[in-house]
Amino acid sequence: AEPRPRVWVSQPLYADLEARLDEWFEVARTPRVTDHAPGAIAAALADADGALVTLNDRIGETEVAGASRLRAVANVGVGYDNLDVAALAARGIVATNTPGVLTETTADFGFALMMAAARRITEAEHWLRDGRWQGWGFHELLGAEIHGSTLGILGMGRIGQGIARRARGFGMRVLYHNRHRLPEAVEEACAATWTTRAALLADSDHLVLVLPYTADNHHIIDAGALAAMKPTATLTNIARGGLVDEGALAEALQSGRLAAAGLDVFEGEPAVDPRLLACRNVVLTPHVASASLPTRRAMVALAVDNLVAAMGFGPDAGHPPSPVTRIP
Ligand code: 8YV
């Protein structure tokens, strides 16, 4: 009999969902990538026909150079900047992601992080825990308003639209900027108005980043962009750390050029820039915006569906539900 295709699962996910892979494949499992020696991804891919990976796994030219059997890479996550899609496509390797299933959970978190930054929630808690609460203070820990303020959304895809829908219930005015303006019906459904990037920076009281990270938008929020924002504004990033010049942000937060920030993602994560750690007025979380059990399970289930289908098995053989590259 034909040997079964081999797939590599780059870190333990959910055993019951991964078990579906055992129906079709020989499965090679490894501890998470942070434990891998350099070159471990290339070695794991060298004899794999398919792979189930996460944002911990950077897969580019070097990793696929010796992967002569590799046909599909299923990413657990909607963002797939960890994959060099052009390098994969050039070798006919199908790449997939997990859009849709994490939209609402991630939008919930983005809204919470924005509110936490604006209302100084973690700063207030640290203040209390440090024993500085000596009686109710009229002037302590004053934050920025949410209701009646202007929310700016940079990147108006599924998650951005989810945040816009939430903002409506908080009585916010919603502006957005996106390469492509949304159809009028969608704009109406989330009560959001398109504006230029410059106007978005200048007019937002709270700016939220929800755009994919590409070579074109590296450090899209740099010193110049921060200088264009209101000094009373907040910045929230639940997309990718590389969108923000963290040194410039830390300086803006320290100097009072920007009121506060909420960051769930970092350029060198899991390392966090010490200049940000030194700021009081930033809420820092370890890339957890999609972290609820139902959502994480749905992401893995979709990634498994994608991998099975991309490898030519199951009911959707040849038609993975969410490819990011054109299927040859
Ligand atoms: C994931 C994310 O936790 O979906 C994304 O783009 O950043 C997170 O939801 C991560 O991608 C896991 O690989």
C-alpha cells in the first residue's frame, strides 16, 4: 500500500482535534518552537508532506529549501506574516489561515484593551496594590472618555468591523481607514465613515490597529504618525508589533505626546522593549486577543480542515476552506 502522507504539527494544540489528522496521515509532533534548535523547522519540513503551524513558526525560503515533498502549510491564526507566501507559492505549496472563527473574540479583546488604556485600569490596579491608595482622591487616575469620543480603526476587515459594531453601543463616532473603501451597506451596518489616513490620525481620540502586517506597512505608526495624533489620544494594537515603531511610541508615552497605549503584540515578541516596560501609561498583554477556549478550538479545527482538504482528503478534498494562496 502507498505510505500515508506525513504531516508535522509544530506544537501541541488540542489532542481531540489533532486526532482527526491521524485518520489520514502519519503525524510527527514536536514541543513548541521556542524549544527547537535553530534549523529545526527546516529539519521537520524536510520529510513532511504537510504542516500545521502557528505564528511561532517562521517559514520562508530557508525553511522550505529542502522541503521537496511539502504540499500544504496550514497556519493556526488569521494573520500569516510568519509565512513567506511567495516562497511557498513558487513551490506550489498551498498556505491556509483561519479567518472568521476568531473575529468576535478578538474584537471583544481589542475593545477591552482600548478601554483599559483609556481608563488606566491596570495602572490603577498597580497603584492600589502598591499601597498608594490613602483615601479617595478627586484628582487621581483621571482617564479619557470613551462615550462621545471618536474611535479610529486602521484596517477595516472582519475584526475592525466587529470593533466598530461594539463602538456604536458605547456612543462613539467611528472613523476608519482602509486601502479599499467598504461597500455603503457595510459602512452603514457598522456606522463607520471612511477617511484618509492623515485625517484618521488627526481626528481619532482612540486609534485601534487591526490591519495585516506586510512589508508595505512596517512601522506605519512611526514618530511622524504619532506626532500627527492628539496628545490626549490612545493607541491600541491587536494586529502585529511590526506596525509600530516601539521606540517612538515609548518616547511619545513618556513625554506626554500621547496619553496612553494598549499593546497585545510586539515587534520582538515574546521579548518586550524595555522602553515600553518603563512606561506607566501602557497596558501590555502577551498576544492573547484570540485567547478563549471556544475560539482557540475553532481555530485549530479550521486549520485541521484546511490541512486535510489541501492534502486532497476528506469531503472538501482539493478545496481547503480558507486558502491564502491561489490553488494551482
Ligand atoms: C493567534 C493571531 O493566537 O490569528 C492571529 O493572527 O495573532 C492569534 O489569533 C496566532 O496567530 C496563533 O498562531
